[in-house]
Amino acid sequence: MVILKYFCMKALGIDYGEKKIGLSISAGSIALPWKILNNFKSNNEVIDEIKKIIDQEKIEVIVVGKPLSLRGTRSNQTKVVNDFVDFIKKNVNLPVYEIDERFSSQMAQKQSGGRNDDAQAAANILQTYLDKI
């Protein structure tokens, strides 16, 4: 019964970038690329859009890609994403998980024919989470 709950749970995957935010959504145990938000807005405007998505799609958990260096250590981008994750946690009353996102963008480029597809990268991040649970 507990396993069934995880497969029915609706999750939002986020690949956070300073210019674009890739989003993915779960359909059962599969992560699907969904949309890209331009990140030229304030954090408050971005979180308002995320809250709308949470309500419309009945999201139960958020998964954010955590950028690490190839050696698995923190990078400058790690702090930027950590600040964004902290902001989400303060403004959204849902569990927020962080998943190592190394190679998610490179894999997304291969999957999307060489385009930089942030939504596909978010799907790769979310799929990693779904596979773990």
C-alpha cells in the first residue's frame, strides 16, 4: 500500500538556472518534461508561478536538482540553488528534496537532439528521484 502511494504521488521536478527554470512533472513512476519558466522575475514572482502549478496539478512533493562539481563538491552554483531551495521551503508547505544533477543537462541535450532543454533536464532530475523511491 505504501509503494502504491509513491506511484500515485504527483511530483514537480525543477532544474534551476539563473536565466531559465526547467520544470517536469510526474505521471505515475515516469517523469515528463513539462515547461520552462523565464527566470528574469523576482523570486516572489517565480514562487507565485510555482504555487499556481502546485495548486493546478495537485503537486505533493518538489524535487530540485543540486549542482555539484564533477568531484561531487559544492560549486558557486550550489549556493545559488541552495538559496532558491531555502526560499521554496519557506514559501511552500510541501516536502522539497534535492537530487544530484550532475550530467542531467548533458543527457538532456542528447535526448533533445542537441538543444539545451531545461525541461528535459528537470525530467532527468525527477526521474532519478522517482527511481530511488
